[in-house]
Amino acid sequence: MKKLSMFMAMVMCATLALSGCGNSVSDDRAEAYASLSSMTSLDEDQAAKYKEKLTSAPDSAAIKSVLAEAKSTNDREHARKVEADAKEAADSKIIKKVEAALVGRKMVGGPTCPNMTLVFNADKTWSLSSSNEKDFCDGSGNFWTSPKLYPYWRIWVDSENVVFMEFSGSKEKPEAGESRENYQLTLNGDGTVSLSKGKAFMGDDNGEKLFTTTK
């Protein structure tokens, strides 16, 4: 009888092992919820989606699968955020370096913008002066913006680390759809900064520097 009891206990233990080492589906679901709440790189929509999937998962295997998918997404989002933060920090250094070489200095017009001068102020306003009869450059729209149209400026960097000057009506980053003008900036080897059409005009640029700061 004792041997039979021991045999039955072993059978029951094996059965429990096959069914998930004794954990019920509700236990696994509760543990999965806790794990999901620790995945801080998921946004609210992503977390809500995986919570819904965990709630509707019919068994422990399905719960495990959903949790693995959530972890993969969380890891991917974390890596993306780390990369974005690094890019933002690098862009900030570039912007500060260009601003230091630009703010308060005169930017003198080249051959197509003769007798024209731009000055960029620390408060993000700027001014344009010209001894010409017109206050825009020669040619077909090489530089036609003005402080009257766009009183503010800001510098930004694209994904390829190309630097741009953006003119708009907003002191901060313009809202989507808000009118603006962009020109490419180049920090030259001698410490001066040049403004050109560049990539801002879909590559339609002969490399001409419309304006360059004085040393």
C-alpha cells in the first residue's frame, strides 16, 4: 500500500510538471502582467495592446509567446531611444558650435547677393541690410526671404549631419504645415559659416555660398 501511495505521488508530480510545474494559467498571467509593467520602453498604446493579448491568451504557452513578443518590442524601442538620445546630444553640440561662430557676426553676401548683409541675434531674431534697390538676391530665388516674412531663425541637423538654417514665424520649432524657409549652413575650416541653397533645395545647388560670416 505504501509503495502504491509513493507511485501515485510520483504520477501526480509528473502530471503537474507537464502542466507547467504547478503554475496555473492565472498565475502565469499575473506574472506576465508584472513583467509587462516593467517594460518601460513601451509606449502606452504598445503596453495596452500586449496587456489585451495577455488577457485573451487561452493558455500558458500563448501567454509565454505574447510576453516574448512584448520583450522583443521593448528591447527594440529601448535601442531606438538610446540611439535617438545619442543623436540629439551630438546634434546639440554641432548646433552650439555653429551658433557660436554665427551669432552677432555679419554674414556678407557673395556675387549673387552683392551689398547685402545678414546678422543673426542671440534672441533668434535676425536682420537684413542692403544697399541695393531690392532686398533679395539676383537670380531666380537664390535668397528671397526677409525678417518681415520670417522674423525668427533656428539651426537644425538632419539624419546625415547636414546643418540647416530655418526661417519661420515661430521662435521655437514651427508646427507641422507652418510656412518656413530652409538653407544649408557650412562651418568652414577657417571658422567662418556659409549659407547656401544646398540640400534644402533638393540638391539643386552649384555649391555657391550666398553668404559667409566675417572673421
